[in-house]
Amino acid sequence: MNKEQKTSGKKVEVYSTPTCVYCNLAKEYMKAHGVKYAEYNVGTDLAKRKEMVEKTGQLGVPVIVVDGEAMVGFDEEALAGMLGIK
């Protein structure tokens, strides 16, 4: 999915790499909860990698952005709060 997606009125973007375990866990979590998201492979997409660094100041993945609020890493509880999942 490279098109920007919205879920429950929220814009969700995931900056990740294919080999990142936590990236895959985050994406599995969102899929399990029906969250649609735009996914960017920052291993191959240099423009998106630069965008990610500008948003967070670092290269760590995953970076999950919900309505402009960025989270670095995968914290299930924090992500649930950002997405409004109970």
C-alpha cells in the first residue's frame, strides 16, 4: 500500500524496512484491528527516508505517524491510544 490511507478519519503512515521485526509486528497489529495505512520502505525509498528523519531526527524504524503525531518503535499500548483502539 503506497497510497495514503485513512482509518476512522485518521491518517496512518508506517515507515519501515522489510527485515525489521518490530515493523512487521506493528503492521500485523494494525491489520488485525482493521487499520488501513500507507507503508513506505525506507530501505529503498530515499525520499521517504529523508522525510522520516526530518519528522523524528533519527533513522530507527518503525516510525508510525498517526495524524501527524510520530512514534518511533512499536509500543502496542501507545499505538492503541493513538489509533483509538480499546
